[in-house]
Amino acid sequence: MTNAQYVKVAAGLAEKIRSGHYQPGVQLPSLSDIAKTNEVSDIVARKAIDLLEIQGLVRRVRRKGVFVSDSATLVRVSPERQMESAESTYRHETGAEAQVERESKDIPASKSLQAAFGLEDGDAVRLTVTRASESGEPVSISNTFQRIGVEGIGDAAFLEETVADRLPLADHAAWLGVPEGELVKQVQQRFYNADGGVVMISDVTYPRKRYDAMVFRMDLRGKFPKRTGA
């Protein structure tokens, strides 16, 4: 999952919208101007506008152009979210300064992780805990698991996400400051390679009202591979 050009262009425009450079109701530059400014094709510029529209930041007016929405919403969009760093994602979402802390260690693989990764009893996995905050306010925390020696999602071809309202893990609740018994929004992610093998598992927790909506886009022309190891 590479950092696609249109995601980068959309992020730049989103940052200008969030910062007030482009005020609500203001018309954005034309597709050709956006393409020229960012040194990309008109097709890339159009895909960037498509993404901004899904995020609720702009609206199209027939025969007139693209305008900044009157009231911007906060929408989480996949798979584009995976094409940039956490720091960039949060900065583009709200315009606030994002702080991201990561802590990694090797731990014994649980039975479920052994099954997912095709490991044996006694094998270890790498656990990375990522804590994100905006201007000092915690906004997310995740537990990410990978085979020892494997880093990132460069080999990933498919993403599976399961979203649910759940009671948080104790350490997730502590980081987010969630009162006992309060639900959170949890996104369980599994990244697969082209052969169906698990590349990475990540459990991400957000405050329940962090996002106005979560959007998932998929290519129905492809065929998801048979899972292996699970």
C-alpha cells in the first residue's frame, strides 16, 4: 500500500481547508490548476477531489466547480488512511498538532496469534503500541502484531477491517481517559499478502464519537485470496 499521489494532494488541500486558508463556501482552484500546482495529472487531481468529497470537506456544484463545505465533518476513509503516516493523517484531519509515540517489544505469541501467523508454541511476535494525541488530547491507541523480522505493510495487498463498539482494553481505556463501562470505537485490522498470508494485525481504539462516519472503499473486480494460517 503505497503513498498514492492523490492521497498526498488531497491531504495538502485538506490541511488548507482545516486551517482556514480555504473558507467554507469558497471555490477551490480548478482541476487543471490543482494538477499544475502539484505537478500531477488531471486524473490524480480528480481522485484527490473525490477523496475530499467522501471526507465531507468539499461539495461539487454542477457546471460551477468544487466548493468548501459549509460545515466540515470528520470522516475516516479506508484504504487511503493506510497510505500515509499516523502523524500526517491526524494533522490533515483536524489541523491540530499531532504527537505519536511508539513502543515495541517482543512477546510470546498467543494461541490466536499463532494461528493467524502460522507460528508454533513458544514463538514470539513483535508488539508495537502506538499512542496518538492532538494538542495533548489522546485520540487513539493501537496494539499491532507482526512476525519477528517483519516491518510495515510493504508486502500487504489486502486489508480487512472490522468495526465495532466495544468495551476497551484496560490500557486503552487508561490512555483515552474513558470511564469504566463506557464503549469505544474499535477497528480490528488484518493485512494480507497476495497469497492470503497475514502480514500484520492491529487493534485500534478511538473515542466513540471521534468520527462522524467511517467509509470503506473496495474494488469489486478483484478476488480476495484464500486465507492461510488461520
